[in-house]
Amino acid sequence: MEKHPDGYVAYPLGIQGQGVVVGEGDTYEEALNDVRSAILFHVETFGESVLKSESSILEAFVTEASI
């Protein structure tokens, strides 16, 4: 989830398949609901195999670094 001056953008990690899955909204909750809907649509379109990841990533962390 990213917060921008004009709202929020959410995108899941580890989704396989075609296209980009993104959600957006004026609030955190709106963006979360939108990305959930986008994930559901992606699964319905391309099948549940898009949820199967061959990645060895166990967790993802978001951090900020300045240079």
C-alpha cells in the first residue's frame, strides 16, 4: 500500500499471470477493497494458478532508506 497526496494505491506481491493487479482509493480502506476486487477478478480470469508462487520469499518488508 502506498499513500500519495491524492489517495492510496495498493498492489499485491506474488500474483502470477498476465496483467497488473492494482487497487486505488481516496482512503486506505477503499484501496484495500479495490485491490481485493482486482485480485478476485484476476483469479476468475486466469485461474487459481496465479496464486501459486514458486518464489522462496517467506515475508516481504517495506522500509525507507535515504541517500
